[in-house]
Amino acid sequence: MKLNKGILLVLIGASFFGFTPIFAKLGFSYGYSLGQINIVQMIISFVLLWSLALIKRSRFDGLTKKNVLQIMMTGCFVGLTSIFYYGSLQYLPASLAIILLFQFVWIGILLEWIFNKIKPAPITVLSILLILVGVFFSSNILNGEIQGLPLKGIIFGILSAFTYAGFIFFSGKVAVNVNPWIRSSFMATGSTILVLILFIRDIPSVLPLENTLLTTAMGVSLFGAVLPPLFFAAGAPLISGGIANILTSIELPIAIVSASIILSETVTPLQWFGTAIILAAIAFNEVGSNLFRIRRHSNPSTKT
């Protein structure tokens, strides 16, 4: 029963994240800039996360001046991901922007190899190749549609994948003994400070705060920075890490479906085929790696 509950909570959390492109695109359609949307979104996330942490009376145990700075610097990756991802949404269809963001899967494996000297297993290498094949089809290169898209949007999309992979990599290593609510709040503090510095010229244009900007930023904040961590925190401990990683990939089809239905973007069968390959590659990597470890553990002759 706990397993079913954990699966449901993680699925809901990942599904929420899949709706963030809708609100970002909506904000751009209202004429708001990248800076305006990010500023209001980060401030809302900062206020909400700290409010929830204090309401829950979360303890500050384990905090030092050093790891507070480390947590906030890790949070800067969240701010950069938001900037690059929404920046790509300014120029690209939401379906392509989310696919570019999803390259964090193989980039994260690359970071583990570079910094932790963990060489990817053959199964992982094959999964990476499958992901790249999936990207080839889902980007609609064969139909020539990607050629007419601004290079800036594609660069932003790739950068969002690198910064998101960086966030995942470092967040699993920095102050892991600190209460997760306090960690999330300090991360929000770091990302908010970064966004305010980078978009300092846009701060005056935010005030007086218009209802349309508030609504847009609230949607992006809730579905991107507040609700997913809430559901992940509740559901992830009830299931294995591998299953959690597979389940979180549901945000990819959710984002594409919502872009197709709500934003009226055209998604071809070839793009769906590519998306299916990406999802299958992620599942193959997680399940295959786990089966390999179990088999190796149960067979003493394979141990060195």
C-alpha cells in the first residue's frame, strides 16, 4: 500500500512540473519579459517555501556558515535553469524546449564520470545513445522544422539541461543532513538573489504588480518550484530511487500533451516516437542497471 501511495505522489509531483511551460508561454503572450516572470516567480517561491518551513517548525540543525553558502550556491542552479528554460520557451515550441531540458539525464551521468570518477556501465552508455536517437526524432529534424528556429532558443534549452543536471548533482551532496524544508528554502534564497542581480534593470518594471503577471508567475512558481518538491518529499521515501527516476520522466509527455492541447502546438507522430524512445531509454537504464547489480550481487563468482 505504501508503494502505491509513493508512486501516486511522485507521479502527481512530476505531472505538475509538466505544466510550467503553459504558464511561461502565457506570460510571454501577455508581453512580459523573461526577467519580469523570473523575478516575480522567485519571490513567490521564496515566500511560500520559507512560510511552509516555518509553519512546519522545521529545525535548523546541522547548519553552518559554510554549508548555508553551499546550499544557496546550489540554489543558483535552480535560478539559472529557470532563466535558460523559460528563455528557450521564448523562441521554441514547448514540446522541443522540454525535450532539450531532458538532456539532463545523460549530462548528469557525464558529471558523475568527471567529478566522481564513476564510469558509466555499458547499459548506461546504450541508454544515452537511445536518448540521443530519441532527441533526433522528437526534434522534428527530418521534417526540417528545426532549421527555421532561432539558434538562441536551442542554446538556451541545452544550457537549461546542463544547469538542471548540475542542480541534481550538487543537491545530492550538499548539507544532506539538514532538514529538507530548510534546505529548499535556502536554495530558493540563493536562486532569488541570483535572479534579482541578473535582472536588476527589470525590477522597477515589475511594480506596480499587475494581476496577469502575478497569475502567470504564481502558476510557474507553484507548478515548478513548490508543489513538485512537496509531493516528491512525501512520495520518494516510499519507493526506490530507480523507480522514482522513471516516474519523474512522466513530465516529458505531460508537457508535450499540454502544449498540444492548451497551446495548440502541432506534435507529429515522429515526435511522439522520439519521445517514446527517450522514455524507454530512461526506464531501460534504471531497470537494467538494477537487474545487473542484483545479478552480480547474487553471483559471487562475478565479484573481484
